[in-house]
Amino acid sequence: MIEEELQHRIKSALTLLVDGYPFKVGDLTFGCKGKTHLSVTGWTNNNLLENVTKRSALGELEDIKSLFSKMVEASKELSEFIKGRQVEYYLGYD
């Protein structure tokens, strides 16, 4: 995703998050619970749930955190939005 598109998606996400709607930005989905929590969900690369191990899940969660950190660095609006919020990271399986 190019930086300009990322900025636009983040701005759209922040608008919807305030109203409690989740929003997908790149490979992550953001959700908001009130003014104190922000959830960041990424999806496992494993096709079979039995292939998900504790080690692989923790590695994928680190990837999710890293990607989110890059988004925060790239967006002043997102950086401001998360101030005072507890960020919760999730690894989803579809």
C-alpha cells in the first residue's frame, strides 16, 4: 500500500472508529471500545488451525505490532488518536 493511500485509509478509519465501527487498513483491522481501548487485529498466515503453535502465534503477533508501529510513525493523526488508549493486539483466524 502506498503512503498516500495508507494516510487516506487511516483518516477514514479514525472517523469510523470514533463511532465504534471497525475498519480495515492494509492487513490490519482496527476496532475501538470507548475512548480507552483500541484493538488491532491481524490474521494468521496458516490455513489450518492445527498448524498454529504458540511460537508461530507469538511471531505473528510481533509482526502485527511491528506493522502497527510503522503505521503510527507514518500517521500523525493515528499517533494522536492512540494517546491515552490501551492498544490490544489480536491474531485472528479466518
